[in-house]
Amino acid sequence: MSNPFRILAHYAVARGFRRWKTREKLERWQERRIKRHVKRIWVQSAFYQEWWNGLRASEWRKFPQIDKSIMMQHFDTLNTVGITKQEALFLAGESEETRDFGQSSIQGVTVGLSSGTSGNRGIFLVSDREQDAWTGTVLAKLLPGGLWKPAKIAFFLRANSNLYESVKRGKLQFKYFDLLERVEVLVERMEQYQPTVWVAPPSMLRMLADAYLQGRLTHVAHKIISVAEVLDPLDRNVLERVFQQTVHQVYQCTEGFLGATCEHGTIHLNEDIVHIEKEYIDPATRRFVPVITDFSRTSQPIIRYRLNDILTEAAEPCACGSLFTAIERIEGRCDDTLYFSHAHEGIEVSVFPDFISRAVIAASPSIDHYRVVQRGSGVLEVSMRISEEADHEQVQASVLRELKKLAERLDCTLPEVHFVPYTFEAGITKLRRVERRLD
């Protein structure tokens, strides 16, 4: 059962009632919390007892990393609440199939599935205590008026959860919008509900923008929050132009609530609830892969967990003054880094998704939507939705020129490029503007 006093306590902390005057003091506080947390988990998790191989809590930075495949392989002995992977998969799968998410818990522990863009779906477990902590933190970081001003929240999700339902507090209203429903139905429900906060993937926000321009959607939220998919510069520009406001972002995955935007629209890592090590893959451009340690989550401990994401650290501190790491962009998955052949050496050169995105966007303002997929053969498939008044052949030629310019800057040979029809349908799968497939 949710505890309102616990929610208020976490809300107060997340609103900044605990202040660190310097980054060094924040890091010392994190260190103390992590050591205490590790000692507790060592007692409770058979997996971690063996995985840490006798290392002390003070040596936690030496612990071998885990990832989704390791967590799923050892799910039964990693979690501390005695839930088996078979039980969790059955319950979560049944909820998704019936679209009834009200009973997706076992012994008071909420069970859910990640969306699994890579085909490797993860299970998340959240206890009542952890759910209250999540609720308090989300309310503090995301809602304009906090707990004391009325807000009507529209959550667009592929699967609802007790976790999301827990946001309902006092003057806050919440409605779940199933991304698998037809857009016409969703828009009609939006017109009836008239939410003041939208929380949705960018691909769905783009569809709401289309409905607004067509006059089918007349009400605009006071705050728009992008979740679940990478917020591409093209989508951000369109949404902010149509709705005349900053589009905020949440960085959340199965492994935790990792970041959110401040009032300036800058993403900050939630370093008051997680520690994030930066595994730099391109120090010159400040790109890194996050390795996270959640020092409050015990039902499914996340300790030195390597994500598959590429983040770009901001070059300068944010004007809001937060000590928490500022992120310039959540770029995408490591798996979606493309590879071009070096022009003079027999090596492959990494081409980050952001390079491709900016090349395509720079080609023409007539591009409404795009996707670039590199197949296992190396061929680039480029699909675009282009404004009707534009010359499609000219736009394609411009995209090809920009991609060639990118290859030249990287001293590479541009792979063969095929232009194919744009067919992505929002809601069914996550949108990945730049993607690498091995098939």
C-alpha cells in the first residue's frame, strides 16, 4: 500500500530540501549511501554475494559490471523478494495481453516489462516503498505546480502499471492512454479529458501535433514531456514550433528514473537517487555510456549496471545552477552506431547516430519525418516523409550530398544508399530515427 507520508518525504528531498553546496559534498554523500546500500544487498542477494567475489563495500567500484542479459539470466537469485522470472513473465505477459494492468503485482511488488527495442525485454520489480519514492521524485521533478496545484496528467504508454497509477495524489488526476489504440480514439479522449500535462513518446507527440494543426485537437497542455524514445532534433523543433513551448524530457528505463529536465529544458541526471559512472567512448565529444548504481532500490538491486545508451555531456554547466550532471543529448543506443569504411585504411569508423541525424536534417527543411537504417550488408536505407510542395528528387539529392560531406569529414567512404518509402507507424514499436540492423 502507498504511504502518503513516505511520498511527501521523497517529494521534499527531490525538491531540493537537501542541498549540497559543492559537487564534492554531493559525491561524498553518494559514497556513504552506496557503501551502506552494498552492505545491505550483500546480505539479501545470493547473486551479488557470489558476483562480488569477496570484495568489500569500500571497493564497490571494482565490482564487475552487469547488464540486462546478466540480470535476466540470474533474475531469481538477484532479486531480494523471492519472485521467479517465470512468475514475473507470466503475470506481466498476461497483463499486456489482456490490457488489464490493475493486478500486475505479486505480494505487493509491482511487476512490469520493458518495451524491449532490441528484442531483449527486461522485467522490473518495484516494492510499495520504492513506488512511493518514485512517485515523490517524479512529482517533484516533473509537475509544474507540485502537489498543491491541480494537474490532469495524460500518460501515453505501451503498458500501464501500478507504478504509473501511483502518481494520482490529491488534486492530481491521471489517465492512461494506450499507444496501441487508434490515434482517432486517443485524440477524442484527449478532447474530453483536456489534460494539463502530456507525457508521451516523441512519435506520439508528433501525431498530436498533426491533430492540432488539423483542428481535431484543440486543447494544448501546460507542460509537454517526452519519454521512452530519443527526442530527435527534428521532432523537438517541430513540437516546439507547433505548441510554442519547451518540450521537456524524462530519461527513464527499466533500470530506474535516471534524469529529467529543469526549468531551462536541460536534462540533469538524478544523482540524488542514482550514481552514474561515465564510460567515455569519445572523450573529445563528451559521449559516454552510463554505468548506474541505484543506492535506494533493494527489491531488484541495480549495482554497476551498464546501459546500452549513448549520452553526450553538456560542455557548460546549466544556468539553473544544479550540481547534477547536465546532459546535452540522449543520443540513442550503442547498437545503433553505424559503421563506414575508412577511405585509406582497412578499418571501420564509428558514426554516431547524432552525426546522421544532423546530416539529414541539414539537407532540407521539407523533411517532416525520416529514418536511416544500416543493414548488415552495410547498405544505408533512407526513408523520408517530405512536404507535398517539395521536389522529392531534389530533397533526396540534397540528403545524399550531406551524407557524402559527412563521410568526407570522417575520411570515410559513404556506403551504398537506397531511398525507400517511409512506413513507420507510431504506437506499435519505438521510433528509432537512426538504427543498425544485422539482418
